[in-house]
Amino acid sequence: MSKIEIVEPVLFAGVVADEIISTIEEAISERGSCSISLAGGSTPGAIYRMLAKPPRVENVDWSKVKLFWGDERWVSPDDVQSNFKMVHETLLSQLGSRQPQIFAVNTSLDTPLQAAKQYAEVIQKELPTEPRFDLMLLGIGEDGHTASLFPGAQVLRDKNPALCVATEHPEEKKPRISLSPRAILSSRRILFLVKGEAKADMVQRIIEGNEPVETLPACIYREAQDHVYFFLDSAAALKLKRQS
Ligand code: 6PG
């Protein structure tokens, strides 16, 4: 059964940041390193900023942390849409000499397909054994997408998908690079980070409904229930019958 943490909005970033820090400390003490796949979008920025500030920032040997991206937009790393740029601004640029190992999607290649293939090779090389990631951070879109796995995406039907795929945003029609469900589920812990009343209906459908993954890609969590945690603020959890 997946676990649900409902947090007051003002406390959300700190509670999630503490959860991430304790997961990092546990991974490093047990396995000598911690591999994290970072969520993009607007929700995690405040959380990443908290990680980069005392006292939390001092509790981690960042040189033993490996950072990956759960998805990326097909833009240059200095584009305002870039998830790399968002992580650089909120976390990496604040860490000073405490630098983690960074494995970003290479969006300077000729095509999104080449970038997805190369990123899959990077993940296979850096994290060769399952489960690959110690911590998978994910957001949820108002259409039920997660990472850049959008409703109807072909990869949701693939029986033997690659670790990373090229997808397309359904409205913007812009290319995206995304970890596949196979890569996402190859994680010791999966945290969904969801804030705001605009997500409340979707959160209720994903956690309490039974719609298929093709309709609501975030429902891939059902295959990993025992190590999935939903961190919701009280607004996003508004429609839930189940409150823990
Ligand atoms: C992205 C994300 C995406 C995001 C959700 C939620 O690149 O946009 O990876 O999956 O997590 O769309 O986005 P918000 O946090 O902005 O609501």
C-alpha cells in the first residue's frame, strides 16, 4: 500500500526536504552513495532550495550523491523551460564546493531520440544493477502525467521499453525526454510531490480510482506500492477519502 503524507502548504517544502535528506543519509551509510532522479516543473524548486541551505545542506556528503533527471524539455540548458536550469538555479548553484555528480540529459544532440538513447546508456553505465535509483522524485500534471509520460504515450504500452524515451507534450507539441516506467519503477523509493487544489481531482483519481495507466500515467505507481510515498499539501489532498 502506498503511503500518503498530507502537509500544510507552508510546511511542505521543509517536510519533503527532510525526507530527501534522511533518504540520502541512509543510502550513503548503507551503500556508500545515493542516486536521485530529480523531478522537474515548478513544485520541487522550493524543496531543492531547502536542500541547499543550512542545516540540511551540511548533513550530506554531496560528493557521494549522483543526480539524474526524470525528464527534460528539448531546450538548451540555459533556457527558462529547462529542468536542468531550474535545478542549477535552486540547488547546484547554491552548493558551493559541495558538488554532487551530475548526469543531465544532453539536449545538444541532433534529435530527441539520440538524446533518449544516450541517456539510457548513461543510466545503464552509472546504475547497472536493479533497483537503479535510491530515490525517484516525481510530480503529477493536471492531466495525470508524470515525468514526461503523457496520457496515451506509446511507451506506456511497450512490453520491453528502453530506460529513456523521447515523447511529446500533447498541447505544446514540443519534444521531451523522459525516463520510462521501467526506469522509474527501478527505484528503492518513489516520492510523488504534489501541491495545490488544481491537482486535487487528479490526485483523487490516481490514488483512489482504477483508471488505466494509458489514461493516467502516474498510476504506474501501482506496480511499486510498498515503496511509493505521496507527499501532498492539504489542498492537493482535498478530495481524498483516504487521509493517510
Ligand atoms: C516537467 C515535469 C512534470 C511535472 C508535472 C507537475 O518537466 O514539467 O517533470 O512531470 O512534474 O507537470 O508540474 P508542476 O510541479 O509544475 O505542477
